[in-house]
Amino acid sequence: MYTVSVRRPFIAQHFLTVPDPGPEGKLHSHQFTAVVEFEGESLNEYGYLVDIDALNDAMDTVIDQYADTTLNNQPAFEGLNPSVEHFSRIFCETLVDIAEPTVPDRVRVRLWEDDEAYASYEQPLEQ
């Protein structure tokens, strides 16, 4: 099994919308670190699982959409509590739509919220 991973930090803001959120219910920032990992059994004709430059470009696009913004105001979070769990799924689905990988079998996004905790989301990829 081959694995290619790219990691990138960025800052975004949010406030939780659950009952009794405590201090997390007030607008605050987090240093997020997105770790994207593609896995697959085979490589393309050039010996790549994914093109790292193309993956970096896709990461830039997703991060530019969310960095220095309030997640609660983003359309993808409409009606959702902007938890790191929801964010990891949204980040993953958006990245896959942009990158359109054709060789890997799976993708996983691990989204660190500061250095204390992360949530991850993974999905199989259609060939």
C-alpha cells in the first residue's frame, strides 16, 4: 500500500452553537493543521500515487477558502455546529472535488485543532 501525505497549518475562527458551549460559544481562533493522506495499491504511469504539486495546489485552494474566516459564516457550515468533526469532512470532500484524484483508493483528512486534538474523516475513492 502506497501513502502520500501533505500537511499545512492555517488559522480560522468559529464559535460552537450547541447548548451550554462554555467558552467555546464565543468567537475564537484556532491554529488548524490539515493533514491529507492518500492511499492506494498502485501508481500511475509516472510512478505517482498523486501529484504532490497538484495536491499542494488543491490544499491551497481549500485553505484559502477557510483561512482567516469565521467557519459559522461559511455556506458549507449552514445549519451545522462548526465542530472539528464536521470541518474534517467538509475539508475532505472539498479537497477531493478539487484534486480529482484517479489512482488512490482512499483519502483521509486529519484536522488538528491547535496541538491538543484532531478529528479525521476518510472516504473511499472511485477509480
